Amino acid sequence: MFNVIFYTKENCSLCEDAHSLLNLLQHDYSFTIEERDIYTNDEWLEKYQLLIPYVKINTTELNCEQINYDSLERVLKEANGKHNS
């Protein structure tokens, strides 16, 4: 199992959509979701405020414009393969 870091904030419909996609993909891939509210850390706020939702899976990072079912599945499949080898 590996960890997905999910940068988010409250009252963000795009974040809710991305979280739903991650939950859906957990049925096929073994990973945990570490949710990070960007308003709890000044560094995260500065770095991700215009990019959230933002996802880090191993060394791959996806911003709000890159997150969709296909991109998440592709990265999770790749991460799952590396984890199992």
C-alpha cells in the first residue's frame, strides 16, 4: 500500500470531486489518502492555493487542471506496479 497526498481546502467543489475520484479508485488500487488542508500550513497555502486540488502520488504531481479519472488511474496504476515489484 502506498500513500496519496491530497492538498485541499474547505468549501472547494473541485476538491470534493477529486476526493470522490480518489475514493472510487481505492476500490481498484491499494492506497491511503493523506488529506492536507492548505490553510493549516503557510508553506502549503503559498505553494498550492491556486493549484488545488493538488495530488502527489510518489514522484508524480497533478494540479487542478490535470486531475481527472484517467490521469489519476494512470498514475495509480504506475505507482501500484512500482510498489508491487
